Amino acid sequence: MSEQPAGEGGLTLSALQRQIRRMYGAKDEARGDAATFLWLTEEFGELATALRSGTDEELALEMADVLAWLATLANIRGIDLEAAVARKYGAACPGCQAVPCICDPAEKP
Ligand SMILES: [Zn+2]
């Protein structure tokens, strides 16, 4: 209970997932992935509103909500977000394998 999720070294994605699990784990499991995805999409809408007309603080907190709901979805499906991000983006652009990315701007990523 004494773990500090946002210490001197910053908050890792793994620590965020643990914190979300401690706070909401039982509710999240009961809600399931599909309903959680709906909440995540709702938060994207709120982020869009904050981008258009919110204060910097409102924008920051909406970004936090989007990340928290993504962490929730990862918890429900047993995904280690930190490991997934490291696998996909930890070394270089997954499209062109370069840093910085040299992909054609007309194409993803
Ligand atoms: Zn690239």
C-alpha cells in the first residue's frame, strides 16, 4: 500500500497498470473489455473537446484519462503495456526501422 506510483524516477507504464489494478481491478474485470473500450472512446471524445477549447490543465487530465482507460483495457486482457511499447517502439520506427522515422509522410506511421 505504500508504493508510490509517481516517484522521483517517474511513473512507468507498469506502475500505472498496477495502480489501476489496485484501484479498480475488480470493477474492471466485471465490466469486461467491450464496455471498457466504450469508456476509452468516450474519453477520446473528451480529449478532442479539451484540444479544441480546454485549458492546458483540462487537456492534461483528459490525456491522463485516455491513458488510464487504455491501461484498464490492457489489465483486463492481460497485456503488459510497457513490454508491448518496448517491443514495438523501443528501438526504432516500426515502419522503416529508422530514428528519426523516414517513412513517406503520406503513409503510416
Ligand atoms: Zn518510419
